[in-house]
Amino acid sequence: MSFIDVMIGKLAPHNCLGCDTEGSLLCSPCQSSLPPAADCCFNCQRYSPGGLTCSACSADSDLRLVRSAVSYQGTAKQLVWKLKFAGAQQAAQAMATCMLPLLPVNCGERILVVSVPTATTRVRQRGYNQARLLARQLALQAGLPWIDCLARDGQAHQVGAGREQRLSQLQTAFRVTQQRFVRSAHIILVDDVVTTGATLQATASALMVAGAARVDGLTFARSTMK
């Protein structure tokens, strides 16, 4: 947090996004109430240490792993809703802070933080791309480079769609616009919520075709398929 942020916080304190108590973006009780997401394979949702894509699913996936900070319920669900539908762009800062411990240790690799692109119609409605805000906040807090290198060609909305429908819609939905930066890089692919993992998988495929060395998915929340 910068000196300017500290001064602004003192002059005009934030209200907690969870309970509206004055003082911080996310108060300690609300932060403690966030249920941690279980480590599992994003595809079959069976337990897998560190969110690694399991051996049974890895042959059909370009994602080495997908990790999520919290389970999509309670205060976590409220934060996502406020970011996406209530114009609370500051929620991205609190959400990114929760995701920070899940980032890999940099062992000399060239790591890039990349956000999943949102459908243009949604961006027009909100005035911003929530995944981009989240990725930029995460990169800022971690001291990692962020790059806007993915474009979305398809406009099909994914909310409420099943896995097979999502995969079908997303087959040719994404393209990489700046391949020279992606080549040989370890990509941290950021989104707000993962459910079926179809969107992350489709974007990871585009990044691997563009020459990425590895793609790991990282989301704020995980929603369990019913």
C-alpha cells in the first residue's frame, strides 16, 4: 500500500465490503469468515494437492493447475457480486490480497499475470473488465508484470451454462494479441470465479498455442458444480 493510499484511508476511511463497518475494505471478522477453497482438480473436482490437474484429466488440459483462494459462498459471493454488478471496483484490491499467498515462488522463470477477457457486452454494461482489475491488482501487490494479451471473439454469456455447452461456445472464442510477450513465459491466468473451468481451459489453450511455457489458473473463488 502506498503512502497516498494510507493518507486517503485516514482522511476518508473505507467501509468493509462485507459488513459495511468503517475502517478497511475487508475487516478482520469478514476476512476470517471466508471459507478456503479445497484443493482439487479443476476438471473432475477430485482432491488434488495444490490444485494440480490430475493425471486422468491432464491429457486433455493445457492447465497445469487451477487454484482458488476461497469457496464461492457467504462473504466471498458478496465480494464478487459487488465487483461485477455493483460497481465496487475497490473489491478487486481485497480479493487480490486473498489470492496473493497462492502465487508460485519465482525460481528465475519469466512470470506474467494475464486476465481472462470478458465479453464486450458485459464490459460496456459495467464500464470495466472485472478480471482485468483483479489481475492488475494481483500483479501490483506481487510485484509481477501484467499484460493485456487476450481478446475475446465470441460473445456468448457463460453464467448458467453447463460444462459441455461452455466448451462448445468457447472453442474459438479467444485469441492472443501479443504473442512475442507470451512465448516461453509462465502465465498466471486470473479470473474471479471458476465453476466448470471451461473458460480457463479455452484461454489456456490459446496461450499454449501462442508459445507459453506453462499456464496456471488462479481465481478468487471456486464454485462447486451441482
